[in-house]
Amino acid sequence: MTKGILMAVGKAQGSRHQQRGLSLIGFLFVAAVVLVVALIAFRMVPAYIEWYTVQKALDAAVKDTNDPTLTNIRRSMERKLNADYADAVSARDVEVTRQGNTITASVSWQKKLPLVSNVSLLLDFDASASR
């Protein structure tokens, strides 16, 4: 008899504990947040790949040019951008500055990525290379 009472008390105490886990509403909220983050990430990845391509082309143009003048760097940059199919910038956008023996080439641009309806994402990119 005492054994039966102890089991009944144990079951009663066990039912007082609240269940833990994710409800359906909570799951839908988490899924919506993950979907929005994934949408933004998938839209941004190609723009950052293009930035990396421009940065790599600018580094190569500055380092490979024997006579680092504005026209020579732009000419080399144009060849490298055409080979990599990067259309975010052109060689005309490259600015070259000289401070002492250091030559720095830089380019800046913006990319507007439409997300949904009238919501867009504006990204600012800067690439520079020195020699």
C-alpha cells in the first residue's frame, strides 16, 4: 500500500514539471528570422565575391606594372577586370596617388541590392593596393 502511495505521489510531482521545447509559434518565428537572414546573405555573397575580384585585380595591376603611372595601372586593371568578368567598376574609376616612393591605387563604388518590394540594401565597397 505504501508503495502504491509513493508511486502516486511521484506521478503527481512529475506532472507539475512544465514541458520544455519549442512551440509551433516559436518555431515559425525562428524559421522566419532564419529565412530573412538567409535571404540577405544570399543577396550579399555575389557582391562580396565581386569586391574580392576587384581587389585581386587591383593588387595585380599595381604589382605587375613596371612603370606605375596612372595610364599603365588603368590599362593593366582593364585587362584583369575583363578577364575576370567584373563589371562593378571600370579602369576609369581607379585613382592613383603617390606619396614619396609609395604608389597607392584605389577604387570605391556602391552596390544597391533590391531585397523585397521597395526594400533595398546599399553596400559601399573600397579596394586599394600599394607598392
